[in-house]
Amino acid sequence: MNRIVLLGTGCPSPSHIRYGPSTLISTEKHKILIDAGSGVTQRLSEFGLAPSEIDIILITHLHSDHIVDLYQLYISGWHTGRTRPFKIVGPKGIKKFFDKTVEAYADELNLRVDWEKRPNHEGLDINIIEIDNEFIYEEMGIKITSIEVQHQPVEPAYGYQVFVDDKKITYSGDTRYSKNLEKASKNAEYLIHEVFVSLAFNEKRMTEDTLKNVKDYHSTPKDVGTLAKAANVKKLILNHFVPPVFDEETLKAEISKYYKGEIIIGKDLDEFVL
Ligand SMILES: [Zn+2]
């Protein structure tokens, strides 16, 4: 059965209900992961999939909450029997980031490899594709394209468009209102979108600028509702809630002023059939 599985719907604030951002698109022949937030391998285990079974990891941008568990995916994929390279697609800079991460663990990994005598080393090979202009992948009923979105000063930042047979799914990544995403999401089966809900001012951890700037590089409920309506998407799934705890009915009511289709407040391990 083809499906979307929300593995983590949170943000950088730790939450035992909402793990870090990560979403799985699972078909008979493909296991595509979008982002590698904190706890992704634990959620994969809850879903019943080994890290070794992931074919490709699409990274949206280099904010830590989206990439913090990449190494855990890499090493646990090898432990669970991956015999092909660990494949990542992401923005410029992802190669430097991951090479440095691997270097930081190199002494530990060398000791482990020598001691554990595992049957293969091919699973430790790494294949990283940095998106230059646009990433396009097409194979066995799946098509993926990258969408440049607006998350400055973090740039480039990408969303993704995935076709499973004739069904289109779009994924926002972190972004302000993005015209590119609106265009790519036209008549999509599912739009999975981040949302900035609200943040109460707290002088111990914020300045006035913190509040303004964090809100400024995300999408408000109005932005999300307006985009979903303009693109005429069939279903809107929300994830990456800032903050991870909020009033769900208020959020739904706010978005439904602009978008009259189905609005789903995503939860970790929610599944959607394609
Ligand atoms: Zn971000």
C-alpha cells in the first residue's frame, strides 16, 4: 500500500509527543524520507521499517532540527544491513556538513568497523547530491522534483514535489509564503505544510527581535490557508508546528477562514493512503 507517514511533526523545541521533522513516503518499491529530525530512527522502528530500507533522503535545508539525526540514520542503516550507499539529496552545503559529521566520528567508526567484523562495508559508502538548480528524479512510477522556497537568511531552502503514480504530494519544508510552492501544489492530492502558530514572549529566552524574526521566516495560519486555497489542494496536512503544543481547534478555525478543504493537524505516526 502506498502511503505518507508523518514520523515527526515537531520543531527545535523538544517534545515527547512531536519528534523532530521527518516524513516518509512509502511505496512498494520506494522508501523516501524527507528530513532527518531528532528521533527519526525510533519513529521508523515504531512504524516497522529498518533504516537500511530507506532508498533516498531528501533534505529541505540545513537548520539543525532537520538534519540532526542524519548520522544516526547512516550508522543504524549499516547496522540493520544496508549494502548500498547512503543516499542524500539536499541544498548546497549538505556535503560539507555531512563530511564534517563523519569526520567527527571517524575514530569511533574505525574502531567499530575493526571490532565488529560486520559482513559488508558497502553500506558505509556515501552518495550526496547537492541541488544545483533543480533536482529531478524519475524511476519506477515515482517522480521527485525540488522546489526552491523562501526561508532566508537560510538559503537555499527547498520543498519537494513527489508524484506517486498519478498522485501529487507537495512538501513545504520551512518557508514563508512561497509562490513557487503554490505553483507546484496546483491540484495536489496532499500539501504537507509547516506552520508558525504563535509564540508567547519570554524575556529569558527571547528579545523582541527573536519573536519577530522567528515568525518572519515561517508561514502564518493565514499564509498556509491562502496558499492551500490558491493551489486548490485536495487535502492540507500540517506539520512542523511552532511551538509543538498549541490549541488545535483555534488553529483549524483560523486556517479554515481561507481554505475550505480538509485540514489535518498532523500527529507523529499518522498515515495517509495514496
Ligand atoms: Zn528552518
